[in-house]
Amino acid sequence: MVKIIIYTGLSITFAEAKEILDSTDEVEVIYKRPIKRGDLGQAIKEHPDIIAIIDGVFHQNSAVGHREILNVIKDGINVYGASSMGALRASELDTLGMIGIGYCYNQYATGNITSDDDVAVMLDSETLQALSDPLISMDYVFKNAASENIINITEKEELIKIAKGTYYPQRNYAQTLSNSSLSNDKKDKLTSFIRESADIKKEDAKELLEYIKKEIG
């Protein structure tokens, strides 16, 4: 029996995650809420073979520490990271055994982004619903919008500057567009594009789950 513990619920809901990777006769998959400091000490007691970190707390509680993750790796547990806290920690520990997956991880690993603020969101602690939009997702969407000629490069840079200048709990698309100099027509077109765009953090979470599913056969 392979035991897998996955910390998520924000980038992807438990129900959506279970559609990709769920328990079977040979695999036990345990989904837990976003990771915080101290959780891995308890997780080790459950003797998992794999731990995947997707979501974690940033400021609501103390974030999961590097040493905690390294202690798990030293115990022979495979540790994966993607999307949010997982992507951040994987980029910091990939040379020490943590495995990073997806766009967000690669953005950190290549140095294109460096701050935990880029993936941080305000969340409802009860429902795990995001109450703000992550900068990394906004940057991804605005870049694609520029590629599709919905906005130009100067407009994209203005939007990113506004988003970066907004404290992460208040950061969202509506406010960013409202504070921009875009014409109403462009705002309408961009709003439609945003609604149709993929959620890159969710896509990374899906990629990680598919990766683990393939790894365990």
C-alpha cells in the first residue's frame, strides 16, 4: 500500500483533486488543508511514502519551514511541490531533494519571480475560497492577453505595476483594471479574456497530481 499526503484545498478543491488522484485498493491518498509550520512533524507519524505540498499558509500562521521539509526528505519520503507554497519551497530546496512541478515552480526556479507575495492570496479559512487574485496568475494572464493583442506591452506593464503595488489581500483583477488607463472597450475585452483564461495555479496542481499518479503506476 502506497500512502500519499497532499496539502491543498485552495489552488484546487479536494473534490477536483480526487477526480485525478484518489484512494484505491493499492493507494491511500489523504488530502489535508493548506500546510502550516508543524504539520509535517505530525505527517511523519502517519508513515507516508509521498508528501505533496500545493497550498500553504503565508501570514495567517507560520509557514512550513525548510528544515521541516528536509527532515522529511531525510526520512526517505518523496516530497513534491507545485502551484503555491509548494512551488516556492521546491524552488528553494530542489537541489536538496524536493521535486518541483509546473509553471509557478519554474518561475521561481529560474528567478523570474522571487517573492512569496507572487503566489499569496487572502483566503476564507473556513471554505478555503480565495478572496484575492495571486500576482503570478495575473501576470500569466496579462502576458497572454498581450500575446493575443488584446492589450499592448505598455498596457500590460501598467497593469502589472498596479497589481504589484497592491497589498496581496486586496489584489484582484477588477480593482487593477479599474485603476488602469485602459479604455472601457479594452477593459471589457480583457475582462472577457480573464474569464476564459486557465487558472495557472490550478493547472499546476493538476499537473502535479497527474505526475504522482504516473509515478506510482
